[in-house]
Amino acid sequence: MFVVHDLVADAAGFATNTSVGVRALSAIDGTGLPSDHPVLNRLQNTYRSIPGEIL
């Protein structure tokens, strides 16, 4: 189990799913997080580079 204190020590936070890809979190429980971290940019670009599948 994580608590906000554990997360604040990290550089950035994100949420992901199949609909929106990788979305930066600006805060967790009112604790601000950077939304322009290079790791987030890399994750977003990598996610966008994955070819979609025809259903």
C-alpha cells in the first residue's frame, strides 16, 4: 500500500488506460506533482508509437 508521502518523493505521477494513453497527474490528495517531467514525455511518446489494432 502506498501513501501520499511515498509518492511525493517520486518525480512525477501518471495514470494510463486504453482510451487516453498516458496522462500526467498534477496532484494527488492536494500534493502537487510536475506535469512536464521528461519521463512523462517519453512514456506518452512511446505509447503513441504503438500501432493500433483493427478490431
